[in-house]
Amino acid sequence: MSKRVIHSNPEKQDHDSPWKEALEHYFKEAMHLLFLEVYQAIDWTQPFTFLDKELQKILAKAERGRTYADKLIKVKLLSGEEAWLLIHIEVQGEPEAAFAQRMFHYNSLIRNRYRKDVISLAILSDTSRTFKPDTYYYAQLGFELTMRFPMVKLLDLQPQRETLLSGDNVFGLIVVAQLDAKLIKDSRERLHSKTQLVRLLYQRGYGKKQILVLFDLIDWMIGLPHNLEYEFKDVVHQIEEEQQMAYMNTIQRLAMQEGKLEGKLEGKLEGKLEMALKMVRRFNLSVKEAAEEASVSVKDLMDYLKQHDKPNT
């Protein structure tokens, strides 16, 4: 589960980490929805691996404070070959003139460091309808260099909103959440959108763990002003009663806003253990399941539970 401090101002939402987590949880679904040709070339009977450590060794922080979400994944193709996919997501609102150059630069860095061919893919979440870079080109004194890369503009999927909401691909909900977070400025409309997405999580009959993951991603992407957060809480409680289920996330978010958890849930071990504890207490997940969801070791969670509660083994 993701850990962050909530920003009540929608304009200051951090859309970076949600995208990274979304790809970690739903990589296969993302490929099917956004890059069908790549999806069809991958052998999904074989495991894929996220190469986070390899990527971190190469990519420095984004320049000029811009925000990017990059994932490097090793996959097996149906041809039997191994392939490295670099998914580069531009998550801020304004287009970057040097985006194609950055795509080439990142691809070259990985290729040079690891001597691996890299397939670069781009996801653009900005709101410009004309900014659609898919080629890096350089020519000088008879020398020419061209790199073309598959690119998806999320804004182009806006006309398919209803299809994304009603389709079987769970990643469609994440795309809609991102689009609404970018395009909807009116707070009341944002509340309506967020509520609609939350209701869909129940209506689709997802399991408890999947609801938690999706709720957290939607919750993170679509920010609300402080006064509407409490109204959203009431709506969530109503949905819970209707479905005879419960969320952990809303209570946690409001507690963070009141300062009870603020600063703890920034990826620190204590914050992760606190969330795992809530999963065990409120959702009756086993220690193993909760540890997996919170990205902590079973031993650390067991020790933490001994200090706070009896574990549900």
C-alpha cells in the first residue's frame, strides 16, 4: 500500500508515486490497454521483473523540479527473447519541449550501462492536445539519428471514458482517475467523480485486497479540499453500509490530516507496520497477506503485532 501525506489542494497533488504503484500492481493490464502491440508480443506465462535498482543507479532526479514516473521491466517475449521495457510517464501538467531528447537520453544510459537493448514507451498525462512527441531526431553535417517510440496520450482516451468505466480492464479506472484529476477543477465535480469510481470498485465485485489497492490509487490521484474530505468520508460510509464492506483508507487519511499519522507514512518502516496492523485488525487479513501488502517482512510485522495486538494467523 502506498504511503504519503495528503494535500488538500487538488493542484498540488502528487501523481508520481501512484503511477509507479499502479504499474507495479497492474503492469499486464496497463500493457493491454495502452500498448496492445507490446502486450501481444510478451509471453505472459513467464514471470516479469521490475528492475528498480538497476534504474535507480542510472537515472538522476528530474531536472528543473519536473516529475517523472519511470519503470524498467524485464519481460520474456513470445519469440523467446528477453526484452527490457522502459516506461516513461510524464506526470506534470505542462508539456516539455525536450521530452523526446530525454527519452533518447534515458534509453542510451541504460543501453550503455547494461549492454541491453531497451524498448522505450511513453505515457503523457498533460492536458495539451497538440503535444504528442514520438520521435527523437538529430542531424548535423551528414549525420542523422532517429529514435521512434510508442507513445500514448491519455487525453486521447477521454472520449472513451464510459468504455473505460464499463470495461473489464481494471486499468481503465486508473486512467479515468488520472484524467479527472487533471481535467476537473470544480471541487464538487471532483467529489462526484471520486465517488463514482469508488462505487464501481464495489459494483465490480473486486476482492478486499484489490479494493484496497485501487481505492488508495484513486484516493491519491483525485484530491479534494479539506471540507469535502469529510463529505467524502460520509459517502464512503454509506457505500460501506450498502455493500456490507469497509474501507480502511478513509479513516487513515482523515487521521493524517488531523496530524495523527502525518510524517509517518512516507515509506518509513513504522508507517508500513501501522498500515499492516490496520489490515489485520479491520480486514482480518492474515499476517502473511498484510505483510505482503504493506511491503514489510513477516518477522517485523509479528514483532509489531506483539506490541499492539494479537496477530490473526
